[in-house]
Amino acid sequence: MGDRESDTRSGLMTPRPWTQQHPDQLPAGRHGLSRDFVAQSQRGRILDALVASVAEQGYPETRVTDLIARSGVSRKTFYEHFADKEECFLAAYDASVSLLMTGVTTAYEREEEWVDAIRAALAAFLGFLAEHPDLTRLCIVEVHAVGARALARRDAAVRGFFYFLDAGRADAPRALPGLTAEAVTGGMYEIVYGRVLRGLTSELPRLLPELMYWAVLPFLGHDVAVAELERLRQSSDELGVAAVGAGGRADGRTSGDGAQLVAVPPRRSGRRPGSKRRDDPPAS
Amino acid sequence: MQFLVVKGEVTHYPRAMQMTPVDDNPDTHDLSPEDFSLWAKKNRFFRAMAAAVARAGYGETAVADILREAGMSRRTFYELFEDREDCFLQAFDAALERVRALVGAAYHEAGEWVDLRGRVELGLGAFLGCCASEPELARMCIVEVLAAGQRARERRDAAVLEFASFIEHPRAEARGAAAPSLVSEAIAGGIYGIVYARIARGETATLPGLLAELMDSGLGQLVDGGDG
């Protein structure tokens, strides 16, 4: 898979420690930390180990032994937290999806108009994936290799996106069939899946214009979708595609907070006088 | 023999609207008796595999189950296939070839008589019809293919991309450069996802009834008004 960036160095699943030092292992001996904090930290380290291990060698090849070695917890501790490898995977999956959905929902709810909200949500979605290639691989690809319970989780997670899209029905010129949101989401999934498999996760934010065309097309038709596409292409040209692709990672900020994961700001045309938030720094 | 062009290749196509061959399948008319016998044996294994996999899933299906289902000997199986995976992949390829021909025929055959949207609808309808008429094969090729290992996964990925490249024809005809190519991939993936979910839930028979809804969920908006 070429050179992949790892997002587990930042300890995404590990609660932020009390200092800025590397958040991996807790100090040995007496440390005055609460039992809960220790447990949470252990659990987080195991989850981080799972994410890293699954990204490196795939779920089927990942052994509990690997997770123990990587996280530095004892076997006993591992089994205190998780019944088995699958449980551990499901916990990491749930945590990842919850981080992702927090970012997407926050972006979506900042906007009033549906098209703006979808654009913001989609940009947040793609930005999150690009910023967290290991979590992305786990959620998009490896989830298929785990079993029925993971697949049920995946289906539920995918359905979580229907809500954002279905709001577009109100703006549609005619009634749309019930499965439109499912079709749009499934199409997005396939495209993301293909890029992740080919090791192009970091390029995903560049697809925003074309994916917005797809999201808008069934609801508002080709003409509106093309206008959106052209506008986004133009503004990404202005911003410089490289900057979009790099997302928010260039500043070296750690990624522990779901709300900060909105890497790609929604690019606005400024054409609607009524919109609330102004002055995205890159556009001005 | 009639011909049609799919992606620049001339392919002859059968008329029977089924994914697996029947005895009067015109595909087999040019075969020598030896080749026909080989073809018939393989198809018997393909069907048996689809039936066994539909019952127990690919992971739980052993070669012995396929033999029992087919009523054929282990020796014959290993004359034709290297192993279980090889049988699966060959069955997948054979089914895909048939679907490709049937969908291509439905799309092209109507010619000038039907507008672009109508032709796309005929093609998609043919695909949904294939799934409904062969539910076991459909389950094997669309759902179980994800559980059958790396090579099977790659076959599925390639098939979805081929489906997308097929949608590229009407997309280009209707919208030219205005609509991005990526939308064809999105449409193919969206339809795959919907078909996958229905088959996984055991609702394969409902697929042909979803034609109008699938058309109105993006594909129709893409090709509408593209008959200039």
C-alpha cells in the first residue's frame, strides 16, 4: 500500500493525558491517577493498537497477541476490556463512526440551506477520511472481513447518512422514491471504497465537486448539480488543490477532538446574501 | 448469429433471459460435442455451488457439499477446477459474461425506437430480471463474493467498474463533458448497494419491482433530456 500515514501515533482512541507528552503508556508505579482514568487509558491504547494492526496487516491476520504487544497491556487486562478480537474491533468501529458522525453532523447543522449543509457535511466527511487513513481503512474496507455483527454495524452507520440527504426532498421539484438516499449513499461508499483500496485516501477531498454533483443530481436535477460542480471546481482551483488535499494536517495539529476534524472548510460562493457565516480565511 | 458491441469487443449473445444456460442455449451451438460436454459439466457444478453457497454461505461450503448437490464425482470436479475458489471464480465469470450479454442486448436492441432513458431502463431491467430469475447465482455473485477471498473481491470490484463504464455510454450521450465520469461509478455503486441489501435480506424477488425507483434515484436525472 505504499507509504501510508498512520493516525494512531496521535492516540486517537486514547484520552488526552494530563500533559502534552506522548500519551502512550502510563507511568509505572504509584501515579495517583484514578482507576477510571487508568482503565480508560488502557482501553484506548488497546483500541489504538487494533486500529494500527488492522491497518497494517488486515483484520484476519491481527491476533490478540499483537494487540497486547502493541498496547503494552497484559493479556488479563485485554480480556477484562474485551471478550475477544471481534469485540475489540466493534468497539473501535463504533468509536470511529461516532467521531466521524460528530464532525459531519456539526458541519451539516451549521448551515441553513440544504445544499450548503450537504456541501459542508460532505467536505467534513472527506476531510475526516483523508486525515485518518487507518480509521478509514478499518471502517470502509476491513469491516467486511469481520463477520455478521460488523456488517450490521456498517449497515446502521450507512443508514445514518440518509437523514442528511433525505432533508433534500423538501427542495426537490417532484416526489422522489424512498430509496434515493440509499442510492446516493451507496454510490459515495463505492467511490470511497475504491479509492481507499487503491491507497488514495488522502486524495478524497479533491472529489468534493464531483461528489456534490452526485449528491445534488437526484434531488435538484442536472442543471443545479452542474452549477454546484462548476462553482466548486472554480473555488478549488482558486484555493489550490494541494491545500485542499492536505486538509488541516499541515499545521501539525493533533486530531484528538472530533469537532476539529472538519479539515476542509465549505467553500462558499457568497452568492446568497442571507447566509450566516462569513469570511472563511482562504477565500478572502 | 447476431452481434453487439460492448466496450469495443464484438460478442455474440444468447436470447434466453437467464443467467445460467439451458440446454437450447445458443451459446453452445458452435461447440463441439466434447466442448459441450465440458461446458455442461462445469455449469452443473456452478449451479450446485450456487445452491450450496446460498444455503450455508461460502465460508461453510466444502467441495463435498458441491459434489453432493451436483451428483458428480470428486475426480470430475478436480479435472475441471483447481479448488473450491477456482470453481467459485469460474462460476462468477460465467454468470457475469451472461449478464453482460443480456444487459447489452436489452440496451442496444431497442435501437432508435426507444429514447435514451428508455434504453437505459431496458438495460437495468434486464439486470434486475437476471437477479430475480436466478436468485441463488445472484446471491453468490453479489453477496457471497465479498466473503470468498481476495481474488473474488477483486472480481466484484472489477464488475462494478465495468457496470460503471457501461453507464458511461448513456452519460456521455446525454450530457457529454458536463456531467463528471465519477457519477457513473456512483450510480453503479448505488445500484450495487441496493441490490446487495435486498438479496442479503432475502428479497431478491422484489428487485424487478424497484426498476422505476432506481431510475428516479439519479440515473434517470442523468440521462433525461439526452436525446438531442
